Amino acid sequence: MSEHDCIDLADRLNAGCQCVSLDSVRLAAELERVSPGFHEEVMAGRPHLFSESVTFVSGEHIRRMAALITAIERVIALPAYQAHVLAWAPASAQHPSPVRGVFMGYDFHVGLSGPQLIEINTNAGGGLLNALLARAQKACCDEVEALLPGDLAVDTPEHLFLAMFKEERRLASADFLRTVAIVDEAPATQYLHPEFVLFQRLFEQAGIKAVICDPAELVFRGSALWHGETRIDLVYNRLTDFSLDTPAAAALRDAWLADAAVITPHPRAHALYADKRNLVTLCEDALLASWGVDADTRNTLAGGIPRTELVSAEQANDFWARRKQLFFKPAAGYGSKAAYRGDKMTKRVFEEVLAGDYIAQALVPPSSRRLAVGGEAVDLKLDLRNYAYAGHVQLIAARLWQGQTTNFRTPGGGFAPVLAVPCKEPVKDYSK
């Protein structure tokens, strides 16, 4: 099968295969392994966390996403790039560290020209939840059964994730990983709190003591980071205070600047990868060439990143005239907060954008996944999240939703496993 036929087949499966693949009994069993009642606790307040079906992606598109991630890693490793983007980074990001940062999230929409990178996140949530979800799938028909993987990879995601945290500790030239703090603001109130519990269980099964806490519960004393009487070796940082500038994060910031504990991901990783102004830099071909970036890498970046520009009041008329082809995002934003499609933008909101620190990205509408919801066929938007470490893709998951931006409020939506459609023999045409 040609690459074009492989891509077309994935599109037809997404449009025509509406079967339910989620094995609810198995999912409940996976969650109950954590603790009795955990399944009910997770699902009661999160009815749209998991979709009931899978999403299909062609092997060719998976290859292209991986190639773009590799190209970005090559550029980010350049001293010239780092000096350029750190010029607008906060003070805490100027502190160097050998630690890479766990769970880099590369989010893509699949446009007419293939996968297009929408943004990079440094504390991408959902990796462990998606590993669990992938195990709770069943084949709903013979054709799909051929595409279900027997194993997610040569290794389990849980083992890969645990090895990643141990590698972060090793990179800091430290001893064995003994204690971990999973940190977020008021963690019990967070939508993805169940994932914190899953990570705590993963660490403790490996003999690593793990606590879930608010940053204000940490104390920096005696050149070490403490939670009560427990000295913390590593912080799995889920905060959206990326620079650790809030008063609640004071102990965490002090520990980061003193190299007293491994903080991952950390302020420097966010500055190098996730500040959305960096996408502007990655789109500047002449600048990249002046740094010695080779033509193949530059072409890969140009083909996989929608054109991104800094928004300025001086060009207000131009941006307003082109707004219907643009998506506006705050440079330091996350999770679609204060992000706007230009074709939905009012003049009042546009004035707020001009007064803020925004980028404008060429609009790439998400592709869709048609599912049966309440007995009716419904088209849900989808994006693809690549969970990566050190430039290597560990897991790909989809998020399905309706509305202007990604959410977990859509019936039929939520996280969905990704199945690779190999470019081999075709399967049944579901569109007929």
C-alpha cells in the first residue's frame, strides 16, 4: 500500500468505524488494582475522561511526527538557539541543568498537509492514564483486531516511565532515587489527580517512597528539600507556575537554584521548549540557517510547524484583516487558556490580545473522529499528543472533543488510544 493509500485508510477508519473498543470491565479492574473504590472515584467526577473507542493514525503520519520532534531537538541543542530564547525567559530559567525534563508533550493537528505541531508542553498530563486505557481495549471486529497491538511496544509504558525518572536522577550525578514528591497546587482538586495516585503507586511498587503534595508543603532547609521528615530526591513537577515564581513555590525554587533536588520538568526546560514564542523562532528559516541548521532539518520544521508570528500593536490592522486564518495564543499560556480562533474573535477580545503577549499561528483545523454517541453518529475533533523524552516518542494518544478548544466535557470524548495503520495490505472500507 502506498503512503497515500495508508493515510486515506486511516481517514476512512476514523470516519466509518464507530464500534466500541473500550472494555469497561477491564478498565474498572485496572483502576480497582490501585485501591478498592478507586474506579468509582475516578469516573464519578470525570465521565468524559476516556473515550469508548480508538483513533486511527497512519504509520506515515506517525513517522512524520517523530521526524519533526527529532528536528526540533537538534535545534534546541544549539547554543545559539538557547541564547536566543533565554533572552526573554524568566530569571529562574537561566539556571543550567543537565536534567532533560520528563513528559514533553508535542501536540498535533492533522491537516491537509499532514501532522502540524500546535504546541509543546513541558508537563504534559495523561501519559500513565493512557497506558492504562490502552490495556483496557478489545477488538470489536476482525478488521480492527488486525490493528490492535499485542503489546504497546517492546517494553511497557510503565517501565519506560519509571526508567525515565531514574535517568533524570542519574543525569544530576546523584545517587539512587529513593524519594519522590508529586507536586501540584491543591493536588486533590486537580482534574488529573487520579494520575498522581497512579504515579505514586508506580513509584512505591519500585521501592521508591512517593508523596503527593502542594508546593507550599515543601521546605528548603540544610541544603535539602523536605516534606515533613522526608528528604526529597526528585520532584515530579505538575505545576503551571512554570518559573516557580509564586510564594507557594518558594522552597521549590530555592531547591532548584541550589541543585538540592531534581526538579523535572523545570523552568529551563519550559523556556527552551514550551514558551510559544519559540515556535516563531523555529519558523524563521534565515535565522536557523545563520546558526548552521542544515537544509533537511529546516525543511522538516517548515513542513510540520504552522507559520507562527509575534503579535504586535504596530501590525494591528494586518492581523485583524487576516484573523480568520489565525489562532491567537498567549506566549506563556497553557491548556487553551485565553486562546482564541481568529474567526470567532470580537473586536474587544482582539484589543486585549494586542495589549498582551501573544503569538498568532496559522489556523490548522483539527481532523475528526466519527463515533456513535447516544445512538447517533457524531463528529468529534481530535488532536494527537506525542509523549516524548530526550527526543524519543514513548507513547501517542488522542484527545477527542467538541467546541473551540480541547476539553474533557464532551459526551463520547476524552483520551483515546491511537492505533497505527500500517502501510501494508488494506482492510475493509468502512465508508461504504
